[in-house]
Amino acid sequence: MSEATLAESHAVAHAADAHGAHVSPTTGLSNNKLAMWLFLGSECLLFGGLISTYMLYRGRHTGSPGPAQLWDIPLTSVSSFVLLMSSLTMVLAVSAAQERDDRLTCIWLSVTALLGSTFVGAQVYEFTSFYHEGVGFTTSLFSSSFFTLTGFHGIHVTVGIIMLMSLVGIISRSKVPGDKAEVVELIGLYWHFVDIVWIVIFTLVYLIPA
Amino acid sequence: MAIIERPSTVPALAGGGAPQFVTPSSSYGVFRRPVSSTGWRSWLFTVDHKKLGLMYGGAAMFFFLVGGVEALLIRTQLAAPDNTLLSASLYNQLFTMHATTMIFLFVMPVTTGFANYLVPLQIGARDVAFPRLNAFGFWCFLFGGIFLNTSWFLGGAADGGWFMYQPNANALFSPSHGVDFWSLGLQITGIASLTGALNLIVTILNMRAPGMTLMKMPIFTWMVLVVQFLLVFAIPVITVALFLLMFQRVFGAQFFNVDAGADPLLWQHLFWIFGHPEVYILILPSFGIVSEVLPVFSRKPLFGYKFVVFSGAAIGFIGWGVWAHHMFASGLGPVSVAVFSVSTMLIAIPTGVKIVNWTLTMWGGKLRFTTAMLFAIGLIVEFTIGGLSGVTHSVSPSDTQQTDTYYIVAHFHYVLFGGAVFGIFAGFYYWWPKVFGKMLSETLGKWNFWLMVIGMNLTFGPMHILGLQGQPRRMVVYPEKLTGEGFFNLHFWNTVASVGSYILATGILMFLINVLHTARKGAKAPLDPWDARSLEWLTASPPKAHNFDVIPHVHALDEYFHLKYEEVDTDAGPRLVKVKTAEELLAEQEANADEHIHMPSPSYWPMIVAIALPIIAYGIIFSKVLAVAGGAILLLGMFAWSLEPSVADDSDYDPPQGGAPSKELASV
Amino acid sequence: MTTTEHIDHTEAHPETHGHKPNSFYIKVAAALAFITGIEVALYYLTLGAWYLPILLVLMLIKFLTVVSLFMHLKYDNRMFAMLFYSGLILAVLVYVAALMTFRFFDGG
């Protein structure tokens, strides 16, 4: 969905550029960026609901392992660190894009995607090891809500990686419809949002004991 | 769309960078961009907000009839005691789908249709901010609605009531695929609502004509803005709830499995955190419509415009803090019940402010009782009745008595039918000449109105009595010997309600006849039949494809009125004098028309991406392969969409060089 | 909008774009990494009653740092901040209220 909004381009801006200022946006702000921030505001309620569900159910796992037995804090700390650093590389990509340095933009975007993939890889490893310890999606209320919450987050990261990689491909072939720097910035906003959601999950789910 | 005018030779600059020329035909290799501006293709691939608005309206009216038939079946079953017309199972499906259809497939999309059509016109814009996203939203709604209704033929529809309480809607108690269809279908229409809301908010914030500050916006646009904010923040909540439900039923998750220690109230909270803002999502657009209609037919500005705006915003805000009043009987505990009871009483204040403002708008005005005006007044009266019974629910001891009785059914039909639907019909009669250039018949309109008013009061009025007498909601059959005697005989009042529902249906039929009659031999509408006040009347009827020849500069609230009338000082004090007619204003527009109007171009992708969603949904229910195929279509469609510029390249608009249009050009 | 040289472009709107040198972002990231280190260290220490509030404050600092600096919300137009924070604050209020009705916070 967010990808759809991204390239939903600048009908008005286009007209404004070509035909004078009389149809330029009222606020002077980009339509795409407004929509992206609004979408992220909306996502807060999505993740809020998933986090609340987890918080309510985290202690309900009679007869099967719970958070205290399962968490591998060193692993999760490292993967959290990796995701945090991907925000840095993302912001460097945005900077490079604003400087119109396509080569550097692509490099930073690729590094971001690589870090994101590392994070997803760690998550897959984590899920598998939980499964081997006897905690699957359907095992308990705790496990259902944990896998749903972190799974949703993982899907968001994966969608972000797909967008990053597509963007690298598109930029290197110079086929971005619209403002290249803005597209990078918009995907950057999405990426940082995914990161801040993880900041919350890392603390509320992993570090605080149930 | 295709305004085929040669664009300016100045190259369009993309965001300050080097000029970027992207020829659509070379970028994606699958299809060339559709260009038809007539025929069915022009509708199917359109991104025009007016065409999409009409399609929203048309599809929603179809679902209105479907939901209406479901309602008539329910009322027929209840017309007499010991009735065997419907089985209990079918009855459950009917009331579930009646509510689901009316809420998600009629009122929401039809008001989205109004918003789509009118908001750009009211704010002096040529289209919405994201035309393709707009088309995507429409197709999601339509495909989601159709998907939801195919459940009738694939093992039975959802049967858990529109709020689908848990664990009653678990696979154990509801073994058909109905609830799966329900959760997935609403997920799809939810995507429609979310994208539509993002689009309309950005449009309203960003694309107003020069000079139109927020406090000079038409009141309907204001109410639409509030509703879209409610949608943006409420839809994700129901999304979470629907995902949990789907995971529970399809993948065996535990969320609502009470054996595993689940709390059934989790569903209720998530549902009503969405559900209460939802009721304002349903009613506020109608409030906006009557706030447009009443001033026009009272020949007075809206009384206390600012109060109406702020009370609308206040309703939107407080609407987030009252959801648990739907759960007073669920054992929340005294503190929660007290808090939500008070917040619910509070929300009656801004609603009352609106009622007072409307009444005072009419006070001392030169009233014209057109059909649109009658529906608007009907809303004030019927909604107030529903609002008053609503206040009785906010008092939790009283609510505990009323919960799950017909009294509740009476209440929400007064506010939703007498409120939302009456507002929508006021809008039909008011804007029909604008949209179609023809006047709906006033004679048939009066029949339509009075049959609906009588019908709805006969149908829903007795339900107050039935409910207070203890008739439960969702009851399929009642035995004769338990109907009681005298004035409170349940059989009698149920029969009255059923007869009322047929009168109501006749009223709707009058509307359909009116539409057909108008389409075939309706009188051509004058440019400004009602002496209206807002900008949508500044353009031709039906509006031109690009809405305005010149983007108006706005100086005042009710700008169009102020273009027509000026205040002149006379001996008897200042008086309004008509200085320009609608025809003169339109001629002025046409004389100064912008030369190069470059509208967004049609696209295949919104529809293709949207159709992937029901394919995935069928796949989740029936076959993994189908889900994967749907996912592939979704992904490819999104790529193609992202790579396609929303405005076709200048070269696409080139007129043919000498003679007949070349085939190449026409298909680009 | 017609500027083609990026130098002019960035100098013309330093506030709206929040364009900072890369070294600034690296410092911010280092600070974030440091805070994450503290969080993990706290996990292995036994702080008792102080653990939860400290952890929540650190979480909030990290959250707001990324939002304000990496997402440029601090330098960008206030409209963006309003849209995002209204969603965020609404989410916190509504869900905390819902969890309160489950007496989630009663146990401490």
C-alpha cells in the first residue's frame, strides 16, 4: 500500500511547474510526504493494537515455555543494533539523494537493505529456534500474540527491503517518475518508522520481564 | 480523462532536478496507457474523481438494495408469531449481512462517493491529490463488497452479528466460511477506506483554491475532513481485530480461545475502539450535507458556522473516548463504566450544538420546502429522537436494561436511517442537478420523502416498545402465547413494524422510479437551480472534466453566494442585491479559461492491484496456490504502478501531425 | 523549483530539509547505539523498582531521537509532526485506557 502511495506522483506539482503557481499546494508541502506521515500516524494505531494484545497475553502460556525461558537477549540485542544502524545508513542515503549523488545513494540504500535482511534473518532464526523449543504459532496465547506482533513487524521490514532494492534498480536505470530525492526520503520515513517500532518492541517485549 | 490539448512547450521540471521525460509506453512493457475518454473503458480505467464518485454512488446504491431486501426478509419473518419463513441459521446470516452491507457497503461508500465528487469541486480543485489511489480505493470497495457477498453461494454468509463477538464467531460455533469471508472482505474494504481517507485529507489540506483558508471551507468539506481523520485512525484498529480473527480461524491461533485463557473482551475492545468512531464516520457526512442544504433553502448563511465546525471536530475527538459504552453489560467494573458513562453524556453536547445551529439557521429564513429541504428537516427531527434514546443508553443502569433488546435496534435505526440515510437522500435531491444536469421530479420526491418518513417511524418507532417489553435482538421467532395482551402485545407491534418496513421500501422504490423518470424525460436543470452558496455550482452542470476553466480565488465563506450578491446600502439599511447571474459567472470562467490543462491520465494498475486482493482472500480460504498467484499479481501491479508517472508525458498529448490520428498515438 | 544546482538548492532551504552533515548523523547513531548498550546492560543488572521507569525513559529518548533527527521531524513543517503525533498520542491514550479496563497496570 505504502509503495502505491510513493510513486503516486505529482499531478498538481506537475501542472504547477509547467503552468504557473496558481495550482500549487495550499500549504506548500508535498502531497506525498503529507500522505506518508499520515499513513505512519495510522500505523501507530495498528502496532499499538498488536502490542496491546501481546501485553495482555504475554503471561498466558500454561504448560509451555514463556518469555523468560525463550528470550535470547544477546541475539536480539545484536539484531536490534543492526536495525538501528540501518537507520543511519538510510539517513545517509537520503543525504546522498538530496546531493543528487546517484551512485552513493544506491550504495547506502543497498547497505540499508543488507542490514535489514540481516535483521529479518535473525528473526527467522529466532522463530525457528522457538519452534524447536516447542513454541509454535498456535501453542499458547502468548505465542500467538508474540508471533503476530513480531511477524507483522518482520513483514514491514521485508516490504521495506523490497522497496529499497526496487529503488536501487530504478535509480540505476534512471526511471524514477517524479522527484528522486523525495522518493528516497519517503521510503526513508517508512524505514525509520519500522525502526522506531522495533525500539518500542525491544523494550516492551524483550527487556521488560512478563 | 484526456483533455487533449497541446501542453506548454516548457518542459515539466521534476522537483528541481534535470527535466525528466518518461515515456509511459517504454517503461513497463506490459500495457500501454489507456486513453479512452468515452465508452466503458473510460469508466473502467478512469482516475477522474467525478466518475469515481458516481461509481461509488451507483455501487453503493446496489448494495443498499441488497441490504434492503435482507431487511425485508427479516421483517417478514418477524411479522407474525411462530413464523417458519426463515430458518434460524439463514436468519442469523441475514441480520449479520444486513448490518454489514448497510454500514460498510452502503453508507460508508455512498458518503465517500459524495466526498469524492464534491470535495474537489467545493475547494476549487481539478482533481484529488492521488487520482490513481482514488481509483484503487473504489475498486477495493467494489471487489471487497462482491467478495463478501459471494459467501452466500459458497457455504453461507457470516452469522455472528455485525460485531462478530468472540468466542461466538469461532470455527466451533460458526463452522461455515462465512466469518472468514467477512473478516477478509472487511479487510479489503478497509484498505479502500484507508487509502480514500489519506487521499481526501491530503486533497483538502493541500489543494484548496487560493484564498480558501480552513475557516472559509464549505461545511460539507469540513465534515468530510473530520471523518477522514476518524477513518485514518480507526481503520487500523479494526484491521488488527480482523487479523486476529482470521489468524484464529484460518491458522489456529489462540486469541479468542477461552480454554487457553483468552479474554473475550479483547475482541470487544478492539471492535468498539473502531466501532464507535465508525458511527460518527457514518453520520458526520450527512451532518455536512444538511448543513449545506439548510442554509440554501432558508436563504440564510449557516448559523454559527464556527460552532458547527468545532462541534464536528469535538464529536470526532470525544468519539474516541466513549467506546466502552457498548460494553456496559460485559462486567467492565464500576470505575470504567462510570468514566465511559460520563464521556458518553458529554458527546451529546456538541451534537446538541449542531441541532440548535440548524434550527436557528431556519429561524426567520425564507424557507423553501423542496424535497432536499424536507429530508434535511427530517434528519433534524428523526436524529433528535434517536439522539434522545441514545442519551438513555449513556446512563449505565438504564443501558443494562436495554442492552440486546429491540430498544437498541430502534435507537440506532433512528440515528442511522433517520440521520445518515436522510442526509444522503437530501444530498441526492440537492446535488442531482449539479451531477446530472437534470432535475429530479419534486412530485415524486415528495412521495419518496413522506413514504420514507411514515415508513421509518412505523418500522422503528414500535421497536422502542418491543425493546422495553423485553424482546431481544436477533430473535428469529416468538411464540404466540408469550406475546402478551393489550397495548403491549408483541405480535401487534411486530406486525406494525413489518408493515412499516414495506411502506419504507415503497418510498425507496419511489426514489428509483424518480431516477429512471428523470433520466428519460427529466427537465434540464438550470445552472443554479437552488441559488446555492458554494463553489461546486460555479462550473457547468454536469461539471466539466477539468472542473473549472479558471481556478477561482476565494475571498469569503460561501464564496459563490458572494460572487452573485453584494451588499448595498439603502435607506432601509443594507440589503443584498444580485449583481451577477450564474450564467454570467460561468461565461466569465469560460472567457478566461486556462489554456493548457493537463489532467491526470487513466491507468490500468489501480484496478489490477485491487483485483489481486480478493484473489488472495479466496486463496486464504480455499487454496494456497491461488493466494500465491494473487500475491504475484499484487506485487507486479504495484511495480507497474510505481513506475508509471501519474500524468502522461507531454508527448502523449500531441495532436496528430496532419490528418487522421495515428494508431500509435491513440494507444499510448 | 527550477534550480538545477544542488548547492543552491540546499542552501536555500536549510531549515525545511534539515540537511545536516553526515558526521552529525553518525554521532546521533553512536549515541543511539550507546543507549541501546545501556539498556542491555541494565537488563543484566538487578535494579528492582527503578528498572522499568529507566527503561521506558531510555526507550522514549531513542524513539524521539530517531523521529526528530533521522526523520527530520524537528526541522520539518509542523504539519507533519501534528499528523504523526496525533496518531501516536491517540494510540497511546486509547490502548492504555483499554489495558486499564483489563486492570493490566494494577499489579504494578
